[in-house]
Amino acid sequence: MSDESSRKPTVLRRPDSVHEDAELVLRVFPMPADSNANGDIFGGWVMAQVDVAGAVLPMRIAKGRIATVAVNEFLFKQPVSVGDLLSFYARVTRIGRSSVTVHVEVWAERNP
């Protein structure tokens, strides 16, 4: 029998390479329904989550409706698996008269 009080919870650390101005805006677990035939998570599903995460800060600034107009770059460095905990960090890089530019980074904690 193990002593429940002796277990330490896993602390989710901010990755060191995330920009200091970036804010954690979304955390999500991909589910089996989000995977492709190879067992990896669909890239389109990840892109949809990035769209949601990228909307958080502009919505606060605009205090109203916003829309994604463009995605300038999207780079997948490693596949995402079912059960990985994805953390989305966003930071505003530019505020224009009618636009807000946001940089979003996604980090995976592998099957916590």
C-alpha cells in the first residue's frame, strides 16, 4: 500500500525556450478521435487548436469579435500522440489599427 501523501504531483513547467512575454492560453489532451490511421494526431486538429489559442489575446484587446485573416507560417517539428498534454503559449507581436499579430507556440508533455 502506498502513502498518498508521499506522492508529489507533476508540476507543469514552462519550457525554457518559450518567450518570456508569452502567456499560457490553452491546455488540451488530444483524444483517439483526433488521430489519423498512423495513430498520430491530425495536423489539421492541431491547427484548429492553434487558431483557438491565437484568438485569446486579440479578443481581450478588441473586446469584441475577431477573425483569423492569415497564418504566415506553421511548422510541425514532431508528431503529437493521443494522451500528450499540449500547452499553447501566445504573445502579441504587433497591434495595428484593425489587426493584431500573434505568435503561438505549442509544446507537448508526452503522455503524462
